Amino acid sequence: MPRKRKISYSRDEGLEHLPDVSSTDQEGSSLVIDDSQLLTIGFLMQGARAPRDEDLAAFNAAVPICSLANDASELEYGMIGLRLTIHAPKKPLSAESESTRASEEAAQLCLALALKLLASLGLATNTIVIWQGISAAPFLVIPHGSGMSGNVVLPENYTTFANPIELHAGHLLMALDVFSHLQVRRWPTRFYELYHKGMMLFHAPEVQSLNFREETYQSFYKCLEYITMGQVLKKRGEYSSKALAQAFKKLGIQPRDSDDHFGSVVKSGNELSRIRGSKVSHFVLGHESTELGLEEIFELKGIVDFMVRAYVANSL
């Protein structure tokens, strides 16, 4: 009997069910991997404590195409360093194929899988995932831009991550549920890109009032629009203030169903629209002193995460 998906899993549930994942249709579970072609992403995870070796081993056994490992000691503000390695599937080369082209295709496939897996990890845990570095063999991957610094100091009065979660097997199982379900439903790459952009900008350094909060909110707001209108309500057009309540009703969830560490405060559709209009999208008379709070951004991300997990649990 198929396992019933849930909005969240305990550590014991993760350890129990992760061994079953490898026998399902998870992408990559049945592929023959090429150990000579791999891509490693070093990343930070803010809002979490390091997972136990047993939990990492269960995850790695479930999905042979990738492996997850602790990369550094725990940092301040509930931040840990992790490393995700993606193995390229082995493909026979035709007479017309060139090894260079094959390596480039493998690199693009690995990057696409990493984009989706790391987004799924953020969606499953309500944490912030920040790419730190890419190494590849034997192909070359050249990231554009300077990248974000890992030495970011958050304001002392910001306590969202005061009680970081322990990353455990239940979170890793949830991440695989999200990854596989959105993959089967063919969610667009644009969603993952916007979600990662929101997390990267959320973590970007600030110089007094010079920050990327508005851009961060806009990225997560677009994710909310897509999940609400495009996936849950199946409606064309722009997100409206009433749409969030309609989507929650269709998903059969209530704000109090969420047991996430940031609390059960869920902004109404009207409030989300008001914040976007007054603090993000427009600059008119009366908005001169409007400032967007970090808490408002993280609450919006929390709604996106919660709705995606509910979407997966309902198998929509």
C-alpha cells in the first residue's frame, strides 16, 4: 500500500520510510551513475542544526544519484554548512557525440537537479538555503557574478532563527516528496529560480538602509502567486486578495495546522497585497518612510513553504 504523504514528518517517520524511496519512481533512483562526472554544491542552511550521520546515510541510500554531507561546524544564528554532490547519469556516446558536448549536457543536468533538490530542502524545512560554491569534474562550470558572502551578520533584534530546527530524516523525506511531486507535475524552472533568488537576496549583506528586502519579498510573492493561482486554483490572471483564502479552503488546511517554528501567524490575502503595494511595488506620496521588515518577508516565505507541502500532501 502506498505511503500517505503528510505536510511534515517526524525523525522516526523519516528513518522508517526513507529506505522505501529507492524502490519508487523517484527521479534518479534507477539511473546508472557515472562517478567520473559529478557536481558538488557547497551551501549554507540558516535556521537549522547539523543532521546526524544516521539521517544523512538514510537519505544518501534512498537517492543514489546524489549525496548530502556536513561540510563545516555550526555557525552563528543557527547556520550550518552542507555539501550536495550530484552524479551525472551514465550515457553511451554515439559516433556523432563529442565528449565535450556530453560533459556540458551532464553539467546542465546536474545543475538542474541541484536547483530543484535544494529548493525542495528549503520548502521542506522553512529555512534559508544559500549556494556558496560549485566544483565539478571533469566538466567546467563557471558561475556568473561575485556570489554572496557567507559572513553575514543579521540585526541583533531579529530572532526568527533563535531556535533553529535539528535537520533530520523527516525533513529529508519531505524534501524528496516535494522534489518528486513537483517534478512529476512539471513545475517550471522559473518557480525554482524565483524561490532561490528570494533566499539568496534574503541573506544578502546590508549596509544601513541599503538592502534587498523589497526584491526578496517580490520574489517570494511571485512564488505565492504561482502556487495559489496556477497550481491550486488552476486560474489564469493575476493573484487577488481573496485568492489565498480560496486556496487554503481547497487544500483543506488552516493556519493553525502549521507547526513551524516561526509560529502560526499567516497574513491574510488583503494584508499580503497591502504590503506589496505600499512597501514593495510602488513609491508614491505617503510611502517615503515605509520600511519592509525581515519578519514580514519570512512569514511570506513560510506561507509559500506551507502551501507547497500541503499541495504535495494532497497530491494535487
